[in-house]
Amino acid sequence: MSQTCQVTGARPGFGNNVSHSHRRTRRRFDVNVQHKRYWVPSLGRAVQLRVSARGISVIDRRGIDAVVAELQAQGVKL
């Protein structure tokens, strides 16, 4: 599964694990991605989105209709 938020576009970050002896190995900082179903009144149906916790806040603030309209304008199939 792609760890990408469909609303904010957040992707994993990369960095280092640093041990006690300061040896560095690469690691991923994954995005907190959740699968959420939303009822979209303008479409008359539910859509399932892969959204991060921050993306859920964006949907709560702006409304699902505005977010879905923007996604469709970008060409995302819902």
C-alpha cells in the first residue's frame, strides 16, 4: 500500500536511526494513513479515502464536498 495521503499529499520522510555508538542506518518516518469512508452528498454515495490524521482535520475544516471537488479537479478517481 502506498503510504500517501490523498488530501494533503504527505509521503514518508527518511532519516537515520542513531545507535548509542552513533552508527547510522537509514529508516522511514511513515505517515499516519487511515482508510476512511465518507458520505458525499454531492455525489450521492460514499467514497473511501486514504487520509492522514492531518488530512482528516482538513476535511473537518473545509468539508468533504470541497475536498472531493478538488480531488476530482486533479483527476483522482473516487
